[in-house]
Amino acid sequence: MPAADLRACDAALRRLLPAGGLLREEAELRPYECDGLSAYRRLPWRVALPETVEQVQAVVRCCRDHGVPVVARGAGTGLSGGALPLEDGLLLSLAKFNRILAIDPDNRLATVEPGVRNLAVSEAVAGHGLYYAPDPSSQIACSIGGNVAENAGGVHCLKYGLTVNNVAALKLVTLDGELLTLGGRALDAPGYDLAALLNGSEGLLGILVEVTVRLLPVPDYAQVVIAAFDDVQQAGDAVAAVLAAGILPAGLEMMDTLATRAAEDFVHAGYPADAAALVLCELDGSRAEVEAQLERVEAVLRERGATTVRRARDEADRLRLWAGRKAAFPAVGRLAPDYYCMDGTIPRHHLGRVLATIARWSEEYGLPVANVFHAGDGNLHPLILYDANQPGELERTEAFGARILELCVACGGTITGEHGVGVEKIDQMCAQFGAAELEQFHAVKRAFDPQGLLNPGKAVPTLARCAEYGRLHVHGGRLPHPELERF
């Protein structure tokens, strides 16, 4: 990376941006020091608040010319440190890109700026009987641009796919300030699927300025079943059994006791407080189809040991049951001064054993864990509770989290399902991929960003870092581990 000329860049940026468009004072910069992963904080050198695509292009060219790194930021709700700023870099906020540009109900498309909130899309198209399917728990606040950057999921991604499956086209600004359009309004576009490449690219390849998303008709009917279990492993096995029966729910979620009680105290969703685990299974479609599948799902859950199984009494009850699940993250935040939200994905048939292993490790580390996750696609979200004010507790939490991610890899899964790698999981990328694969990732980045100025130090580790990671693990005794050999 070239040496940055910060003084010259600062003077140029002040000329390029309107009044108030460049934040320079510490008090103005402080709100941008972290994203949703608040354990890691840095004060950015400057924050730019462009209002037009042309301003974004000019800002990026300026940073390229002066060798200044650029970190793009949306709503700041990311949970992996992907928007963590650099002390010698510009934080490029897209908060002012918050307009819905076009709604095309005939072709079931909406074109939006990256700062538009996820939920705002569904609200805007509801009058057409349409909605945007990917629904992260943070959908009331998270932005579409951030969803694309992290390839976000949600409770309904099992049936309707992640962000990548629901995006038709993207416009991005390259490091050279060029405006590219990837994908298109048709079901398929000619050439390489570069739009898919940008989903989950975490700001390493370009700056998103426009997204065209696919819309779906609101289902005729939806119903949810809630099942309680006395054993977490039983509940995990029941999730796998539902899918093995050939049923594809719209959503299939699971929470353990700690998460359930926190959500119930917070939302009053009507969850049984004494269950070791809860499973929420939603089916949608025509009423006849849903009713037939509900009977099969209920039978499978009971066969797998559910102590109670009930359907939502009405639409209000259905929404209340989901409100509890979607509020689980903030609800758990009331249980401890801090929590570390993990994100890994495993093959579904390992769900029960992995949860049992995490429970044993929780006792070993002396750190409680609340499990909240998209059980249908094996996307785990263990929330490790800790107190950063206690010396050494954050480090112990990070070690516990790393071990969970390594377990995901060991049983054939991945280190992230939807939160991205950012700075949080960059060392575990070394456990997931070999040197040849990582070099290919770097080659892709160089094709888009030859100077390495876009969100440097995130998502893809250097080979030197992986060599250090391997040395630490061998001598630290954390790998290999007997628990990992079981998978």
C-alpha cells in the first residue's frame, strides 16, 4: 500500500464535499469508531458524508491519488467489525443514500440506494401485495448496502434464500471512480455473475451506490408452530428431522433456555419459560398446503420428543411469536454487561452434538452462552456473555469464540453464515482455507483494487498472518482438540 498523503487529501476532500460533508473533529468522529462489534474500536482519520454518486466517485479518486484507505459504512449494524475504521483512513458513510428510486411491481423489482433500511423496502411495496424476503433480525435498522456487503440472511432465508438470491443488479464505484453496473433486471445476465461476487465482498471490491432487489408476493397464508423440548440436543435433532421429512418451512428457528427467557421477559411473546429449547417452524403458501404440512410437522416434532406443540392462535399471536425471536439479541443484552455474538454454519445433522459441545465448553470457560440461530440452514448464533471490565475476560471470550468457529469448520461447516468475516474471524479464515485458496481471494481483490485501499486488513488474511495463526495454535494447544476429532 502506498504511503498516504493525509494533508493533501484533507484539503482536496474539503473542496469536493459540501459544507458539513467532511467530519474532522474528535467529537464528530467518535460515533463512527466501531460497528455492532463494539469490542473493537478505532477513531477514523476523517468521515465523508457524500450526497451524490458523483461525490462518491470524486472522493474515491481523491483517496486513490493520495494513497488513503477507504472503509465504507452503512447503518453500522454489522457484527464482525467490517466497518471498523482506520486511524489513517477515510470512513465513507453512505447514510445519506437513503432513497427508494423505483418500484416495478409488474416485474417484482425495486431499485434502492444502499442506505435504505431493509424493512423500509417491504413497507414501501406492501400496497402492491409484495415484500422483500431476506429479513435479518436487525431489519428495522440495517441497510440494504450492508446486507449486500455481508450477504445477510434472516429467519426466512431457509426457503427464500440469502441476499445474493434476492438481488438482481448492483451499481458500484471502483477505486478508479468508475461506475459499474453488474447484473440486470432479467432473471439472468450475460457473462460472469459478478453481481454474486459482490454479495459478501465486505467492501473490499467497490463502493455500492445502488441495488435492485427482487420482490415476492406476500403468501396467501402463513402459520407458525412452536414446540418445547426438555433437551437441547433433542431439539436440534428434531430440526434435522423436519427437513429430512421433505418439508421446506419458510422459517425454522431455535432458541435455548437462556435466550428464550430473555426474549420472553423482554417481549412477552408467550414462550414457555421452563423449556430447555424452543423450535419455531413457519409454513406459508395456500391454506390447504399449509394445513397439510402443519400436521406432518407437528407429528415429526412430537415423535422427536417435543413436550408441547402448539400453533399460533391467530395472526397477532404469530407475529408475537416471531417478535420474540427477532428481539432475542437485544433481549440477551440485558443479561450481562457485554456479549459476543458468534456466527458459524454447520451441516444440520451435527446440530445436536455441536450444541452439546458448546454447552460443555461454556462450563470450561466459565462463560454463559445463549443460543439463538437459524436452525433450518445450520446457521448458529451463540451469544457468549461476559464483562469487558473484568481483566482477561474479553480475551477468554475471544478464545472460546474461536474454538466454536474451528468446531464449525471441523464438522464440515463454515466460519460465517451471514455476519461476514471482518476483523472478528480473519484468523479463522486460516482454518477454513489453504494458501492456494487465499491467494486466489487476494488475486480477485487485486483485479478490483490493485492498490489495496478498499477496506484493507479485513476478511482475507495474508499468508504471513496465517503462518503466525498456525504457530500460535500449535504451541497454544488449541488445535488439534479431541472434541474436533469427533466430527
